[in-house]
Amino acid sequence: MSSQAPACQLLERQKDNYTALWVVGPPVDSWLIEQSTGVISGDFDVLGEWQAKGKQARTPFDLAAGEPFGKEIVLFWPKAHQLGIWWLKWLCEQLPEGTPIEIVGEHQGGIKRVPKMLEELGMPWDKRDNARRCSLFATQTVALDLVSGNGASDSAWQQFETAGLTLVSHPGVFGHGKVDEGTLLLLESIENSLPKKPLKVLDMGCGDGIISAWLAQRGHHVTAVDVSAFAVEACKRTLAANGLEGRVLCSDVYSVLEGEQFDCIVSNPPFHKERDISYGPSQRLISAAPKHLNTGGRLILVANGFLPYPDHLQRAFQDFQTLADNRRFKVYGAIKSQR
């Protein structure tokens, strides 16, 4: 079996150097799964792929501080550079000083900036390989310098105020550090249309938890799900920061909600997967929504105006409404009929 992802193809050239490889933040690649002992990832889908092959799979929030998990570590550099820096700091905190780490990534994903970032963290580096428009660097963990501000991975959490709420965000979470215009349009459009009585509401793709907190603040019973463990943790922290309650779960769309139904499903669904456009999760959100709604229940979602969601809504519900339209974003609503 050969690797498919370019970064994995570069890594495959080094395979004789690995005996118990742990990969951090990787793409799904069959060769890599077979080659590795375990994975650390914030992506629910990635964790599932490793678990399906009987491999160890953990999120960074599953591990206690300093809990060991491996000695051969390869970090796949993410699109969000601040998330990459967080991973480096977390690895330095988690692993003994001097633990070797390799960092691999595509040139178009910014891997060439890694040496500068390593130097800023006081981490030594060496270029190991270069092919397939990817580069591989070697470094090792160091004791972080807390005085200079280069330490403490927990400092990546950002707290800010908006819409009468305190939001807590993390690099790599949708809209990190700011409020998405589409989400604000969605909340404005339902401010007066949602019933005042408490509803059982699902926030699909919760991100930093702004929708969940807004709904919980108004007395609704909220379940929030996201495929990202970073988003799940951010949503939990946002709810806690506002003294609110809600159930927050890692889920690939409805995967952990089998048999559950809600009075309302609210979402600002993602359509990007790293640098690629992907409509798959949004299509599953819409097509399976009637199954997860009580009779008379509503699906409310916001999307960029150019996205092809009206066709999916028409197929799933036979009818829908445009609740708001500011030319950049549209808010759609659909109701599950009694039929």
C-alpha cells in the first residue's frame, strides 16, 4: 500500500526510520494509518479512521498534562499557522525536553514558514527532505520560556465580547477571534421568530459556541455538536464563561445523535475542509434533518448566497423560506410537515 497525500508520500521515504510512529494532526491516508501506532487529532473523522483500524486515537484534551503517548512524533503542519504554533507548544509541554519531532507539510500550506516559527520558540531545526512540493523538518522539544511569552499553549485561547456574550475561541476553530457576519445575520433573523417557550435545540457545527450560548441565554435546551475537538472545547468554555448550560459533543453531523429528535436545528454549516470546498457535511445536515426534527420542527441555517442549498432544502422538505438576505449571506428556514 502506498501513500496518497503528498505530505505522506514524502514521509514514506523515511519509513525505515520509524518503529512506533505517532502522528499529530494528520490527513486521512491509508498508508499512514497502517504505518503509525497512534494519532493525536482534533478531527473526529480522523480519530474514527484510526480507531477503525484498531489504532490508538486521542484528542489533545483526552490526555492529562505530561501524559506520555510516544517517542516518534510527526506533526502535520495545519493551514492555520497559529494552530501549528499551538501544537508545537503543546508538544513541548506534553513530552520530555529533547524529544525529537518531525514536521511535514505542503509548500502551499505554509510549511516554509516553520523554521522561523521554530526559531521564535527557541527550538532547533534541520531540513530533512523536500519532494512532492512538500518539506520535512526535524526539531526537538524544549522547555518553554514563559517570561518571553513563547510558552504556555493555554495562552492560545482567546476571549472576547459580542452580542452580550463572552466567547472563548482557539486557533483552528471557525471564525477564531471574531464574529462571523453570517452568524450574526442568522441570530438577528430569529430573534423574534423563535417561540419564547423553551425548545430542544441542536446547534450543528457549533464552532466557538456563539449560537449555543445565545440560545441557552434565552432559556432553550441546547445540544451542540462539531467534528472538531477544538470547537467542542471552545463551546464548553464559552458556555461556562457565561454561566450557561448545554450538552456539547464531538460528532460528524448526526453520527452520535442516532434516534434523537429536536424542536429546532440551527446551523452555520462549514463548506471548507482545509483548502478544499466540501459540501458533503452540509448536504447530510439538510437531507437527514427531517429525521431528527419533531413534527413541526424547524431547520434554520445561514450560508453564503452562492452556495447551492436551496436545491437540497427543496428535496428534503419540499418547501423552504428565505428568512434574511444581505446579498452576501442568506438565512433559510424549513419546517417538517406532518406528512
